[in-house]
Amino acid sequence: MAVYTEVSDTEIIAFVAQYDIGAVVSFKGIAEGVENSNYLLLTEREPYILTLYEKRVSADELPFFLGLMEHLAARGVPCPTPIHGRDGEAQRVLCGRPAAIISFLKGVWPRRIQPEHCTQLGAALAGLHLAGVDFDPRRRNALSTGGWRPLVEACRERADSVSPGLGATLDDELALLESDWPGDLPAGVIHADLFPDNVFFEGLRLTGLIDFYFACNDFFAYDIAVCMNAWCFERSGEFNVTKAHQLLSSYRRVRPFSDDELEALPLLARGAALRFLLTRLYDWLNRVDGALVKPKDPLEYLGKLRFHQGVSGPAAYGLT
Amino acid sequence: MAVYTEVSDTEIIAFVAQYDIGAVVSFKGIAEGVENSNYLLLTEREPYILTLYEKRVSADELPFFLGLMEHLAARGVPCPTPIHGRDGEAQRVLCGRPAAIISFLKGVWPRRIQPEHCTQLGAALAGLHLAGVDFDPRRRNALSTGGWRPLVEACRERADSVSPGLGATLDDELALLESDWPGDLPAGVIHADLFPDNVFFEGLRLTGLIDFYFACNDFFAYDIAVCMNAWCFERSGEFNVTKAHQLLSSYRRVRPFSDDELEALPLLARGAALRFLLTRLYDWLNRVDGALVKPKDPLEYLGKLRFHQGVSGPAAYGLT
């Protein structure tokens, strides 16, 4: 939760005057989002989100993200769409940061996941994958296999201080994934970070997918694996096969899996677990006292990795 | 900026169901307020603020604050008013904290103060003082003279580490204020913390006064002194006599000063400066690494105290 850049009243009023969305009625920093500064902006017309992109999202990459949201929203994906100013531009600069106003989505994110949430998520994820097929710009996944070795190297020396034996686990897992990672699977634009706090519901009806700032081109099934890890484990660490079944079977009603995808799922789930284990471990080892955001527990993802290491096939995820 | 208590989707939905305000459409923690957890709640009808009261505001004291807001709002003061549930109650418990839904106020708080802001503020403050005259419950000001000595004692030993000579300054100032503090001046309910981030404007029109959780019974002129310190100094530390003149002359058009109040103003301004110097110094010396809220600079208020120490009468504030 964070607002890194404080925007003044005069700055926001001048900024909003570049759009045809009515005058500013209220403007409050919101305690959500780890990477960017987000404000809930109420105008005479309706609510909007103003995002100032902090260091991780560069002005160069923003056209990919904003273009993708606009593309998906136009195809019925319930995601925010960038608002264009009177000059036609959606991307501007505010307080020295790249900035954009995007549409506001109703709903709240679920803290306690029910199987029905996973059903809705599966269909929405498949819909997102299909809607992105004709999106031309490409962005490589900087946090896929090629990005893991540098993170292992940066964390290796102190890994055992977090959990004894973690360093060796990272070495072994990385070696296996680098060797066995699939070369070719159905691919396209993926969200790559579709955790519960990025998915809004009204009741049990999915109303929104947000935060596309890790979106990239990669295997569709890797995106499913990310979701399975984020949605189908209980807080106690146990895997909930009912939720996984709901997620996967709902997904494949919209976009059927190939045999290769099915077979690769346990390995992709290990990769998806390692990816979040590594970034969390890095943030944990490099946490700054006084930082606005509390680092997340890396060991949650070590447990998930271990679960998938013990899986022999997609039947473990409730698929037949 | 902080949200100390995270409320889940199911908790907020069940909580809001106790009110006749429509169903929850959105619910976001807002990065404002230092002491409590604040959420912007959108329902099918309109925006509201949900506040969870953290340790400083007790359930025992909340009826005073909520009752005061309701009293003032009913008399035309532009302040939030508590929303009552179907059972008639405005104060409840959520996530183990006292909690209330209050009405939402339009406007944004001014980061760069213009003299016209001070004009509007003066009239609104006088209006607040008059509207509170028939509010019966009383709450003593725990941060007036009687509350300063314990703070000086808690900070005395390390004060010089923040600014050489600060310890002696605190001793001398406290002795003088304890000896010369007025015994009797026009008094009633005061806001006691009316800083710019607690006052909303649309353009230069004042639309809201918020955050009544320091409100108490004390001298009206002490509240004016708090505002003068918070609104009439430039960031460079210079006192802006134009702003003070606007604040004070606008105030007294609504509620005229007595001669005693006028004469006491420089001393009250020293007391108001010492009060924020002491609480900031205490927070500074006792800051916790990793805290969500960055402590404010106590020395800003040392500069303000020094200014008022050099003032011989209210003419220094632009009054004749």
C-alpha cells in the first residue's frame, strides 16, 4: 500500500482539465498497488483511477500496457481502459512521472477465496487470452526462465539465512527448469500477475481484472499456473484441488488445453512458484527499513514449489 | 498515510448491510489520516468514508466526536456527519475496532495556501465555534498546558540531539506558558487540529472540515492560534502577515474577538507552537523503523515558536 508521489490540488486540477471528464470533485491516494502511486479521482461525472508510474514501469513500456488494456476492454474483457485527453493522448507526465487516467471498475477483491471465485477467474483468464490474440505489440517476459538465474545469483549467498537448505533448493530447481522448460506451447499476451487483489467481484460475479503492468508475451498455461498458485492454496499451505479443478475446467470451457499444455502444467507451476519465490526472496533480503511496503513472505512460495515438485501429472490439479 | 486494519470484502459487505445506504460497489483504503484507518466506500448511492479507530481514539470517546460532527453538520458546518444504521446506531465494531461510516465531503485539500484560503478558513472556523456553543458533552484538551510537561520530560534528555539548545528552550518556554497561560477566555468546542489537510476546497471555495478527533473544549482563540501556525507560515519559515490578516479579520466578521482574546493571541500562538513541537519531537525521538507514517519535522514548529516569542502584540498578525 503506497502513494509514492504526492500530487497537489493545483496539479491534479490542471491535469484533469486536459480531459473531457468533468471537473475534479475529490482526489484521494489509495492504499493499494505496490509498484505505482494510485489515486481515486472523482469528477462531476464518475470515478476514475489516476496512476503515476514509479520506477518499475517506464514511459517506454507504458504504450504497451495502455494499448493492451484498451485492446482488451474493447473486446469485452472487464479491465480498465485508458482515458484519452482532448488531444487524443492517454499517456502524459505528472509530477515528473509517466501518468494516465484509466476507467474505474466496480467490485472488491476477495480475501477469502471460494471455489466459485476460481470458476469465474478461469473463464475470465481464458477470455483475456483469446482477446489478446490479435494484439500486435510484443513484450517479452523478463521474469521467465531467463530472468531467474540473475535472481538466484543475487540471493544465493543469503538464502539459507531465510530457510536452511533454500540455496541448494534454488540451484537444483533452477537447473531442472532451465533444462526442461517447454520450448513451444500455445502463447500470447498473458497477465502474469493475476493475484486475488487484482481481481474484483461483486458478490461472486467477477467484475474486473486490473494491474496489467506485468503483462507480456508468454505461454498461456504459465498464466494459468500463476493463478493456480495464487488462488488454489489455503492459508495453511494446503492445496485445494476443488478450487484448481474449478479454475482449470472453467478455463478450458472457454479455451481448450492442448495435450502439451496439460502435460506441461506441473512444470509450469513449479516455474511460476519459483518466479514469485525469487522476487519475494530478493525483496526480503533487500528490504529497506522504513519502506512503505512490507515485503511478502518468500517461504509461502517455497511451500507451493514443494507441492508441485511432488506432483506427477495434471490429475493432481483435479483434471482428468 | 496508512491503513492499519485490513477489512475483507465479506466483512465490509456484512457491515454495510446494517445500513440503508445501498450495496457496496467499491471499497478502497485511502492513504490519508495518520491515526485511523480510512476507507473510501462507494455504494450504489454515493461515496462514504468508513473509519476504523485505531489506538488513539477509544470507543469511550467516540460518542463525543460522532455526536459533535452530527451536531455541527445539522447547524450548517460543512463537516462529515455520521450515518446511522437501521438500528439507529452510528458507532459499531469492525475487525475489533470501533468503526463508523461518515458522509463524504467533496473537495481537495490545498497544498499551496493562498490568502483567499485563509479568508474562507477564518469564517468557517468562527462558524464552527458558534455552532458548537450548544453542544453539551465536554472533552478536556489533553494537549493543552497540563499535557505539555509530561511531553517535555519524555523528550528533555534527547532534545539537544535534534537541535542544540532545544532542551533549554523547552524548559524556559514551558515555565513561561505555565505561569502566564490565560485563566479565562471565551471558550467552547474547538477543532484543535485544523491543518490544511483537514480542510477541503473546490477552487477557492471551502467545502469541508474533517478529522474532528482532537476536538475538545478550550479557548476559541487557541484554535485560531493553531490555524495561524498551520496556515500562515511559508515553507521557507517566513510568517505571511497577509494570510494572518485574512484569517483573523475574516474570523472576527463572524465572531468578534474580545480585547482579552486579542491581547492573549501571541501567547496562545506560542502555546500552539509548543504543542505541535512537543508531539512532533516525541514522535521523532520515538520513531519506529518500518512505521507506515513518516514523522513530521519538529523543527518547523521550533521556528514558529521563535517567531511568536519575538511578537509584542496582535498587530504583528495584521490586526489593528
